[in-house]
Amino acid sequence: MQAYVYKSRRRADTYVFLAERDGFSRLPAAVAQGLGQLEFVLEVALTPERRLARADAAVVRANLAAQGFHIQFPPVPGTPDAAHG
């Protein structure tokens, strides 16, 4: 499964994975508005073996299949993930 990754220009360290390149219509209007302008970062093949830095690839694939998008928020300070970012 291919995923197209965009970063929010309004919210630091917030990324949107889309099932289709520039498939912004899949995002609910309120979510899109909150994220502001999105900037393309990369295209990635989400295979079962794929590891992602701050997200479970299986969860990302499931969200892409079910709703066409996945949002990766920044880690919460004080959590183990925050130490890696």
C-alpha cells in the first residue's frame, strides 16, 4: 500500500498520511481547517515489514484502508516517544 505524507504548516510535527496523492477531500472539513496548509513530504510503501518512526504501520494501513487518511500528532512531552523526536 502506498501512502503520501504531508506535514502541517500550522501544527509543528503533525503529519497526514493519505491513501491518494493530494486526496485532501478525504479529510473532514474541520480537520483540514485545523491543520492548515499541507506540504508534501514523501511517498512511502507501507508494507507489513515497514517500520515508522512514530506510528504503527499496521494502524496507518488500517486507517488508510478505512477512511483514506491517518494523522500523526507530535508526541506528548514526557512519553517514551518524545525522547526519540
